[in-house]
Amino acid sequence: MKEKPILPLLLSMAAPMVLSMLVNSLYNIIDSIFVAKISEDAMTALSLVYPVQNLINSIAVGFGIGINVRIAFCLGANAREKADHAASQGMFLSIVHGMILCVLGFVFMPFFLKIFTDDPKLISLGLNYSNIVLIFSAVITLEVAFEKYFQAMGMMVISMISMTGGCILNIILDPILIFGAGPVPAFGIRGAAWATGIGQCFTLALYLFFYIKKKLPVKIHIGKIRPDLITCKKLYGVGIPATLNMALPSVLISCLNGILAAISQSGVIILGIYYKLQTFLYLPANGMIQGMRPLMGYNFGAGQKERVIKIYRVALGIAAFIMAVGTALCVFIPNVFIEMFTSNPATVTAGSSALHIICAGFLVSSVSVVSSGALEALGKGTASLLVSLLRFILLIIPIAFLLSRFFGTSGVWHAFWITEFITAAASCLIFQKTIQKTR
């Protein structure tokens, strides 16, 4: 952690996570492709439910980042007992979060769907899908907590194997449960939800298997799960801002759905397709950040400030390369991606045009993405949240609303790249000031 050359070390930490993120992205896209084959209404329902799914994942990942950063910092500072406390309490609280999310989801989902549509068929499809997904909320939160726990100790391959295993099982089950096979009846959109939940259970089972079989430097103790004020402050001090960071895209999608629904129903479909596609692009970058985060946290805990800055610069270069590839694909073959989700010629044409516009901000977005992850690694959750607020709420929503008044749906797409350029400049300043204060 403290001595190896940064580039090969970062790549060795990030490569398993990039691979698992790519598989996870592939699963999301394949899941949507199968649902789209049911009907365009099913795809629309999935798009409307997506913000709530993303919110649950955001809370799980955000708090998991709090666990990750705290364990990595304690290991760097050679405080093993504190690391055990963080892991034990983090797992317990993750289960509690999942149970609360499940109950709240069942209560509020019908009202949430009615905000965006009064079509009873769309509402029924959305509830058929979401009610099953919500059952597995505690599985999701605990699964993600284990993911961040293993990553904090540098065990990225275990995360890769567990996440990939669940995704592959999900992909296998999708067509079987959606369309039926042999004695298995066709469950339609509910089949997609069951496939997702079963895949998540399998991932959690793999994490538990590795926890039992491996000799680990940080252990989970029943006697240490009772929350104490100091550990909770450390976990939530990073976890709450990180959760908000992750949840902000859900708020953004909901707001943009509202703006687009007033202009064109196809705009809502295109936005849903775009967020499936951008997941495939941004998750590899986020996989690299997951490799970066424990490295930065460990070295920050060990007092290696100059090495922290070098890790940031190398990570930024890798993220920029990933975004450049994504930009090229959206410029030259956007129709190929849109046609995976719809055969409607008008939607394909409009979607291709949207990708052409939005991708103008991909490359520069690497600055804010890496800066936000680096700030979390340093335990500066509030500064990281500020970057995300600029990127997902404070700039893009008013810009999208204003431009949509003049340019229709294309105005919403232009708001993406305009926001990325402004946020990149702001995130550079925030990161530099934060680093200067820690020296």
C-alpha cells in the first residue's frame, strides 16, 4: 500500500473491480433488453422505478463507503481493534438500513409512480416489479457492506468473484423467468425482479463463504456490533454524504423525467435508455475509484500525503481514458446502442441525437468523478457532497428546465455537458483547497 509503484498498484487494485463493474453494467443492460422485449410500456415502467432502485443501492453503497474508508484508515494507522469495531457495527447497521428501506418502499412506491403517470397499466407494471425488488433490500445493503469490507483490506478479487457470480446468475435467470422455459412459467416483468433478487442472494452467499474460509486482518464480532457514538460518527460522517452523493442521480432522473414528460413521452424512454448505457460507461471508472479509495485512505492514515496526491493524478488519467473511449462510441455508433432497447425508428433517431449531445461532457466529467471519490477517501464527505450537488442538482436541473423552454428535449440533453464543464472547474478548486488544509 505504501511502497509499490502507484500505477501498477492502482491497476492491480482496480482491475478486478473494473471487470466486476463491467459485468454488472452488462447485467443491467441485458435486464433492460429482456424487459424491452415484453413491451415498450414495460421498459417505461422500469425507467420510472429505476430512481427508487438506485436510491436503495445509493444508501447501501454510501454507507458501505463509510465502512470502507474507516477500515482502511484504521489499518493504515495500525489500529486493528478500531477496524474491527467499524466492520462489526457497519454490518449491523447495514441490515437495519435494509429493513427500513423495505418498509418505506412498500408504503410510498404507489404514490411515487403516480407522480409521473396516471396510466393504470404503467403503475401496475411498476408495482409488479418494485414490490419484488424491495423484498431483497436488506440483502442488498448487507451484500454491499461486505463488498466494501473486503475492498478496504485490498481483497478486490473476492469482490470481483462475488459480484460477477451474482450478475452471471441473474443474466441466466432473466430469460427463463421472464419468458418461461420448460416447467417454469413466464412471469413477465416480475421474472426480471426475481432474477435480480436471486442474483443478489447468491452474491451475498459468496461473500459469507469467503469470510468463513479466509484468514482476515479485520473480523466481525457479535460483541462489537452494538453502536457506539465515536464509531458511528466516523461511519456516518463519510457514509451520509456518500449516500447523498449516490442518491443524487435518482433525484436528478426523477426531476428530468418530470421535465421531459411535459414535452414528450419518448424523452422519458430515451433518458431511461441513456442511464442504462451511461452505467456501462461510468461503472468502470467507478470500479477504478473503488480501487483508488482504500489506497488513498490507507496512505492518508499513514501520513503519506504526497503519495495521496500522486494516486489522485494517476486515477484521473485512467478515468479520462475510459471516458474518451465512451465518447468515441457515442459519436460514431450511437444508433447501435439505442436499437438494443427499442425498434421504434423515431425513438432510435431521437436517442442517437441525444447521445451525440450528451457525450460532449464525458471526458471532462472524469475530473469531478475522481475528485469526489478522492475526497471521500480522505474522509471529507461534505466536500465530496458539494461536488455532487453541483453536478446532479444545483446546476443541471435549472439549466435543463430553462433550455427545455426554448429547445425542447434537446435543451435537456445540452444541459448535461454544460454542467460537466462547470462542475469540473469547481471540483478542481475544492480538491486543491482540501489537500492544502490537510498538509
